[in-house]
Amino acid sequence: MFGMEFYVDPSRCIGCQSCLKACEECDTHRGVSMINFDFVDRKDTIATAAYVCWHCDNPTCAQVCPADAIKKYDDGIVGSSLKPRCIACSNCVLACPFGIPKLVPQYEQMMKCDMCYDRTSVGKRPMCATVCPSQALAYVTPETIAAMRREKPVNTFWFGNQKITTKVYMMAPADADEIAIDVADYIWEGENGLVPQAF
Amino acid sequence: MGWFRKPSSTPLWRDEFSVFTADERYVNRRQFTKFLTLTSFGMLVGNLWILAKSVVHRKVSYPRVPIAAMDAIPVGGVKMFSYPTANDPCILVRLAVDRFVAFSQKCTHLSCAVYFEREQNRLECPCHQGFFSIEDGSVLQGPPQRPLPRVVLEKQDALLVAVRMEGESE
């Protein structure tokens, strides 16, 4: 819609957390930020990563929802959970390969990024993309991103054998066509890396 | 629209509760035909029911009830009575020496009691300013849509006798 796409580049994130605050401003979910914000490896680096829902073409969160509360709309946006339907079972929280959905206990509801549906559906940019000073979160046309960045927008991800294509693009090295993530690689193996330890 | 998929290759529950709003709205030929068949069958059953009801329908019989002595009411006078049962208030008006009319007193709008407005020569319902003709009970003005049911009167010696109701909506 309106020719704009969302591009996420965690390498540009400076950790200012403006996106969190901008997201909280929204009247549809005031006070609750739907940005996923990570400190990548707090012990060794100050690197941070802010990202939004990837809006999968075939959303796993919606596939596992027993209450039919998550919907993918005609323009490709995967909505937040529908309040009358969501039963706060956390299936989507566990199933999403990106770890996007968050259960908000005080509302007994899952809430996640819907790419500011009230804004983007009328041609405005999402709140986070309007405030991001380094444009780690950018909502622009594909032509703009091609002209401004060296990285290549990629929207194909592999999680083990699960292939996921998304509406939101990740900025990847120019030679990458897809991003493969070995989930087992990221399992914490203890302080010295030898003793497997349960959380 | 790469994410759009035709919902025919998947189980029914996935079609009915699809993740995609576009699929939820999608009605295939079989569903449409089923809808048409069931609704026309419903129409048929409904019509048969109405037909059967009109066949077995019996005419309501009304009692003959003497309501007033004729000379007890002056011209322009009014008498309240109940007809056909004690719970159906009616109003009797003497319009001329030899003209009596009687109507149900329940306004056809919201069942307030109508009264005879002598100056304007009409029946008025005070709740919402509904006016009825004193001649035949038809609506002159206001919210009521249907005329007042009329009580058919007969003269029997010096007595007025209510014979039946006319224009009752049941």
C-alpha cells in the first residue's frame, strides 16, 4: 500500500529507544510499547537492536492461535490479537520464530506490532520509523532504500527447516539472498561454554 | 498478492477460521449453492406453515353484551365499557340522537387510553398527541399507524348491544 516498505537495520541502531517511546504514545495502546528491543550481548558490547513485527506471509503466530484471534489483513499486515478473542494462552509467544508477540498480563492479551495500522493504512509512516534518528527502522520506498544503503533488503529467513518470508525487510550484506539462523547455536551453554544448563 | 491462497485444498476448519481475512470472506460455489438451497427450503417451510395456519384458522366469536341504555347517555356524552373481555377498555360516544359509535380505548401506537375531545369532535391519545376520527376511528394525525378497532353496535329495544369487534389486528 502506498508503495512504502519497512526496512530494519539493527547495525544502525544506536540504542536511543526513541522508537519505544514513540510506540507508547499511540492512542490505540497507550503506555505499552510494541517494539522489540534487545541488548545483543550486554557483557561485551553496547550493541542494541530494535525491531518490529516482521509480518510473515504465512504467520506462525496466527497458525497456532486456538482462538482465531490473530489475522493477516489484505494489505499484508498481521494484526495484534483481537481483544474479544484472545485468551492469553501464549501459544503465539512460544511459536513465533522471531519472538515478537508479547503477553501483557494486566490486559490478559497478547499485544504485538501491527505496523501502526491506523497510520499506515492511510499512507502515514509508523510512529517508530518517524522518530528513528539513524533510520535503523525505516519506512520508505524500495527505490529510496536502494539509493541510500549499501546493504540489501532481504525478507527470506530460515529457522532450521522452517522457511519464512516476510513483509518487513532486514538489511543484510549485499551478497546475502536469505538469512539462515541456527537456533541451536544461540542456546546458552553456561558460563564456561561447557556445562549445558537449563534456564 | 503472493500470500493469497485458494482455500479449497485445506481442511474445512482452516477455511472457516482462516488466518487471512481475505479467505474468511471468500465464498466458494458450493457454499453459495448450499446457502441458496437452504434459504429457499426455509422459505418453502415458512410458506407451508402460513398456509396450514390459515387453513386451520377459526373465526373468533364475540359475545353479545348489552352496554348501555340509550337514553342514559346525552348527545355528545361518553360511556366507558369493556368489550369483549373485562381487560379490553372501550369508549362509547353518542354523536347524535340516533348515532352511537364505539371504539377500543387502546391507542394503536402504545396502548394509552384515548378520550373523546368534544370541541374538536375527535378522539385524542394524550401520550403522544395521536388523533383519531370519531366517525370511523381512522388516524387523523400523530404517531399511530393503524385505525382504532371499532365495536359494532346493535339496538335492542332501548338497549345498546355490542356485537363484535372490527379491524382488530389479530
